[in-house]
Amino acid sequence: METTVTARHEIRIAGFGGQGVILAGMVIGRAATIFDGMHVTLTQSFGPEARGSAASAALIVSPEPVLYPYLTHLDVLVAMSEEAYTRFTPALKPGGLLLFEQDLVSFEPRHPDIQAFGIPATRFAEELGHKVVLNMAMVGFLTGVTSLVTPEAAHKSIADSVPKGTESLNTAAFDKGLEYALSQRLSAVPQ
């Protein structure tokens, strides 16, 4: 699988503190820029609380240098909580892509002009024994559905980004998400 990035793509990963939203953004950004040779910006926002408050990571992945680092036309939203889904789905441009944690988000097809795919990422993480790796299952799912980064680049990025000693657990969660996307034959190129 090769990355298919031929244009600028704006991505927001959103959820709540403690879900690893920012780390997920960092893994995707590192995979795209260092290992796949793309240009990337990453901005992050989170509430003042350590856990439970809103958190989001905004990325721009482009084959060309990124001159303006803020999102203007959201191509992909990864919603890991109900609040994230409610808050950010209206920002998706027509033809945009919504990836959501299906056990935490009550998806309603309110926006007929977007593509939406769900994954039981929390259940996959629990099967591995650590709910905290649901973020890497979501990164694997994003990789499998969009090809914005290659699996090889993501594996290298995970190894460089996660706490030492957790690389194999995080990689296993990524692989579960990737395999789920591939087994469901889910594929979308952000518009």
C-alpha cells in the first residue's frame, strides 16, 4: 500500500483527554513527514484538565510546503467521542470523510454529502488488554481507509513516538485497525 497524497489534506482527530488524541496526530504527522516525505503541520488544543476535557489535533498533509498551518476546509474527521462528533462534523467539507469510534459515537447520517465509516476501536484495544491504545487502532483505521500514510511509515512512527516498552502493544492496536479497514474493504480518498 502506498500513500496516495497528491493534494493538500486537512485532518482533525478529536476526542477527550486521556484517549491519546494528540499522540495519534503526532504519529500520523511523523509518518507522513519523516517516513513518507510529505509536508505536514500539526496544531493541538485541549482543555485545562488532564483527562476528560475536549482535545483535538489538526494536521495538514501535503506534497507541497504548507504555508498556512490552520484548517480551512476539513477533509477528514476522526471522532473518538460524541462531543467531538457533534462539534466538528459540521466543519467537514462536502465529500469529506468521517471516521468514528462506533461504540462512543451515536452516528446519525445528518450530513448526506460526507462518507462515514465506524470502527469498534475501544473493543479492539480492550481485547489487547489496554483500552488506552484505542488511538492507535484509529490511526490504523485511518491508514487503511485513506492511504494518507503508508503502513510501513506508521509502524516506524509508532516505534519512535510511543513510550518505550509499549511499542509492540501500540503496533498491535494499529494493525487491528488497519486489518479491520482492509477486511471491510473500506476505502476512501479524501476529496
